[in-house]
Amino acid sequence: MEYGPEFFGINRAFKAIRRCDVVLLVIDAVDGATEQDQKLAGRIAEEGRACVVVVNKWDAIEKDNHTIYDFGRELKDRLYFIDWAEMIFVSAQTGQRVNKILDQVDQAAGQHQRRVTTAVVNEVLEEAVGWRSPPATRQGRQGKIYYGTQVSSQPPTIALFVNDPERFNDNYRRYIEHQVRQHLGFAGTPIRLLWRGKKVREAEQGGPNRATHV
């Protein structure tokens, strides 16, 4: 982007994202998600901030029974960095749904700060592994998930202790993240999964551990 108002505007937005807990990303319904909106979405995910996507000027859109669903799906595709964010369709001019924005903020902030017990995390992992086993190498060495535990919040971060992180490809990692979201929620906030190998697990616990895998 060229040096000028747009340059300063986007950099001020980046600084605001770093300072906040919940971002309200305002999208112009007439223009749709722009390239700059995509850059902001990427920064929101990178900084681990909760987010609500506010689609403004909704009164200016011609609608039928499918418009809101089609528009929302297209917007999620464009803002794929934050496809977990809740959306609200408003009109600043008419006031439509504007009074509900802060309710969405409260919900996103609550999920951003939320903690889940280790027992619940492992129930989800056990079911996920039961439906779809971890991948195996050509030599028949299969990935194993020993257990998982939430290690922090803002954003919710779950450590998964496994025999070898390299045995878990991107597809399986996305599958596990999808299962965590499906069963535990965390709507409106990014989640982070840390895949930690056996050596890391033993070092953190002060020696070998014979925990049964999930």
C-alpha cells in the first residue's frame, strides 16, 4: 500500500488489534470483504484476539430468504483466517441490530477467557481418535495422542502430548481442531493446539512417563 492515509489507517488498526481483547471487524455490505479486510483478519488471527464481524449497511442490500446465508458463507470464505468469528448484520443508519453488538462482544470475550478441564479435553480427544485414527508412516509407525490439557487462555491454548508430532499431518491436525470446536465451542475466539513430542513431555515432567495413550 502507498504511503499516505491508507498506510496510517491500517497501521493504527494493527496497533489497536494488539491492544484489545475483542476486535469488531466492520465490513461494508455493499463492497464486501476487501483486500485490506483480509489483511486485518490475518492480523487478528495472528495476535490471537477474539473477534465479531460486523456487517454494516445491511439495509442497502436487496434480500431474499437465502441472502444472509449466501452472503455469510462468501464472507467466511474471504475471511478464512477468522472463519470461527460470529457475524452480525447491522445498519448504522437505521439502527438495525446495533444494540446487539455488545452482547456479541460479551460472548466472544467469555469464550476467549474460557478454560476447560483436562478430563473434558481428553473425552473429546478419545472420541475423535475413535472416529478417525492418527495417520501412520510407510513403516507402519502410527501417531499416538497420549493426552491433552489446556495450558492457557486468551486465546484458549491446548497442549497435545504425542509420541512424534511429525506423524500428524496438516489434515489430521485440522480434523482434531474441528473436533475440539465442535464439542467444546470456543465460538468467536481462535484456539491454538500445541503438538508436543514425547521428549518434551518427559522433560516437563522430570523423566519418562508411561501414560496410556488416548
